[in-house]
Amino acid sequence: MPRELPEVIRLRDARGARPENAAGIGEFWYEPEVWNLPLSPTARVLYAGLCSFLGHREINRKDLRNTLKGSSDPEILEALEELVGRNLLESADHPPAGGPPAYAVYSVREFGA
């Protein structure tokens, strides 16, 4: 986990097939069940925001901050850690040398697994 908010975070969609009740358009969707999970409000919003950027395969620092307006960089990093700890994100073991961190984003069905 980075100690400061990186300029870019690479994203990989590991959610599987889009469910019928997905919120969003095209490949920019999230599972609305995230709002019912026992996560902090910041982590819930971050998860939905990351899902909305999966089609771009990355999210930059500015967009992370805009997704979580009013949250400090340490709070955003804490929310990332919470999502990793609940199996909704998985950090890439070996991002490219000197490259940005990377995460796989999993379905809410993987929560706490």
C-alpha cells in the first residue's frame, strides 16, 4: 500500500459478469449492494468510484479526490486499505518497476471472503 496518494492507480476489473441490477452505463457500473455492506461511508463511495473508472483501467489522484470530496489523502488511503482488507480490492504484488500501484476490483459477492 502506498504511503501517499499516488498520481495514478491502475485498475483491473475482476468482478465478473455485469449483474442485472447494476447501476451505471456500459462498462462503467457498480453493484448497488455496496451501500448495504458494513463498510465506512468513505470506503463505499470509493468502491463505487473505482468501479466507475474501471473502463478507463486507471484513476488519477485528482479523480480520487473528486470522488471523495472533503476527505484527506490519508483518509482515502485508509479507505483503500479497508477495501483490500474486505476482499473488494487486491493489490498487485509486483507493479511495474517505478510504475503506479495497481489493484484488481472484485464483486461485492467477494466481501469478507
